[in-house]
Amino acid sequence: MVKSKRLYEQQRLPDKRGYFGKYGGQFVNEILMPVLIELDENFDRYYPTSEFQEEFHRLQRDYGGRPTPLYYAKNFSKFIGSKVYLKREDLLCGGSHKLNNALGQALLAKKMGKSRLITETSAGQHGFATAMAGRVLGLEVEIFMGIKDIARQASNVKRMKLLGAKITPVKTGAGVLKDAVSDTLREWTSCSRTTHYLMGSTVGPHPFPKIVAAFQSVIGKELKNQILEKEGRLPDAIIACGSGGSNAIGAFSSFIDDNRVRLYFIEGGGGSLDADNSAAAFQLGKPGILHGALMQVLQDEYGQIKSSKTRAAGLNYPGRGPQICYLYDTGRMKVGYAFDEEVFEAVKVMCQTEGLIPALETAHAIAYMLNHKEEFYGDEVIVLNYSGRGDKDLEVITRRFYGD
Ligand SMILES: *Cc1c(COP(=O)(O)O)cnc(C)c1O
């Protein structure tokens, strides 16, 4: 009993050194250590205060559009054979869950007296959310982006520029996310007095995974109240897609202690597990250091970080956040994956049954349900964390269905 209580505490919070089991930690340049300590202390100081909570709540509600609805997807449920609810993070301003975290960290940065935010982005979704949060809170924003990603994500680059963010192209290495991450960490060592590094998911050195999880936990808190109101009981399972794990951890947050609620995490399988573009880091990766933390990471035969290229840009982060790794290792959470072709089929089903175009990331979770109907029983209540809308993916989706 005592032992399992301790396990749950570890699953929710890292230990003092920032570890969830063996994952996490602070593998950074020593110049950054005092900066991370300062961040941790300030988070613990401001976050619990009613002043911070009120401001954060007001921004989430009146600017972001929270609470997001919990929608009983009756038509889709018939396809699955159990009762499926969608937690509608696609309705948050910006079109995904990412704004929850961006607003929280921007507010924290402001409380800490910082005037500038830096971050890195690959798909551009997190860069866009950071640009929004920076504007609304009056902070300068600079975004590091690999040159290849800038070319691939032109529409998000336009959005960020329109919001006044400075885009800094990263030419080093392969010109992709992992190179942008190194540049952003390097930049931070030289400007941390004025600048906050706004981490985009439950990844990075401690205390970032803890902070991002706290800001995303709003999803799980709302979800718990909503399902109790609609069904009078907890769900049997919660299913979320992910890479770093922020939308999944957010949705799971209020249920981690309750073993009756099954948790599913779905990653990007790519063309197949043998394909070069697979992002299934739990199937193919190994423990390694990325972004200042020990995580399950996709690596090549020489131990170099391997980038993936699934069709869902947001699932191409090569690592799994420390908490998600720990939930998997301890058996609390089940991991699955979906392949590109199955994901397009899932988009089609969601469009046809509910008239909703899901983000390709979200469609991985949908695809998993469609392909594993036998895991979800007739009398069960399942919540799918509907992390984002598919407008950003429209071109890729229509090209797949109709050609150019
Ligand atoms: C970024 C993104 C994800 C993946 O990020 P996590 O931090 O793993 O949640 C999933 N869905 C959508 C719509 C995204 O934009």
C-alpha cells in the first residue's frame, strides 16, 4: 500500500534531482544549472499563488477559450462499439493544446521579470503558440528553426511573422529540429538574465517536464469533472497521441493514481516500423540524452539522434519525455502506434462520421482505436484526447485523397 503510494508520487512528480525513475535529469552546460534552479524556485513560488492561478485562468478562459468541451461522438462510437468522448483541444485558440503551456510559461516568465522568450520549433505549431503568448503578455519572441523546416512549414512561418516573432534560421548540422534545439540551448546560456526558454512539450532538463505537465494538467482536471457530470463515473480508458507527451500527460494527469482508468499513448509508426520515417521511439529507440534529459530516443547505429519524418509533423520529435517513459516502464500506460496509411483512413472516418477534420497527430489515436476495437468493450466509456484540428494538414490530406 505504502509502496504503491510512493510509485504514484513518482509517476506524477520527479524526485528532487528531476528524475522519473531513471529518466530525466539535467544534462546541460554548467552555466545553465543556476538558471534551471532559479526557474524551479520561481515556478514553486508563483504557480501555487491565487494571483497566478487567477491570471492564468482568466487568460485560458477569455483568450484561449477554455474550458474545451467533452463531446460524445455518437456516430464515431458506432464504428468502435463502445461509448467514445472527444476532449476537444482542437477548439482551443490556435487549433491545438499547445497554447495551455505557452500561456503558462509566458506568464511565469513575466512574473520572473524576463522580457523575452526564445524557443525552437519544427512543425511550427509550438512556435505559433509561443508567438501568441508573447504578444498577449508583451514579451519579445525569437524562434529558432532549422532551414529545412522553414521551407517545409511556410504557412506557420507566416503566422509567426505576422505576430511579430523573429525567426532565426538554423543552418548548422542537418538544419532540422535537433540542431535548432542545440542552438536555442546555446543562446540561452548567453541571455538567461532577460530571457526565458519556453519549452514546447514535457521534455528538456528538469524542471521543464514538471512545469509543462502542470500547465497542461488543466485538460485532465476539466475532463474529470465533465465525465463525472455526463456519465457519473470515471472513464475506462483515455487515449492520446504524442511524441514529447504533453497532451497525453495533460489528459492523464487526474487519473494516474487510479488503476481502473487504462492509459494509452500512441506514437507515429511512419510507413512501417522498418521504414526510415518511423517515429515509434518506444519500439525502435534506446535510452539516450536529448534536449538535456535522459529519455527514450530514436538513434542510428552510431548512437546519433535520428530524425523521423512521419506525415504528422508534430509527432516527429525523436524523444519521449521522462514522465511518459516512466509511465511506460512501470506498466501504468500502454503504448501503441499507427502507420501513415491507417492515419489517413482515420481522418476519413472522422470526417465522415462526425464532420470533424482531425490533425494528423490526433488521427494516430483515432487510427489505433479503429484498428484495436477488440480492446474497447461495448459497455465502456472511452475518452480520446482530440489534440488538434486538421486545417494545418489540409494540403497533405487532400493530396493523399485526390492527388494534386
Ligand atoms: C504538437 C502536437 C502533438 C504532439 O505533442 P505532445 O507534446 O506529444 O502532445 C500532438 N497533437 C497536436 C495536434 C500537436 O500540435
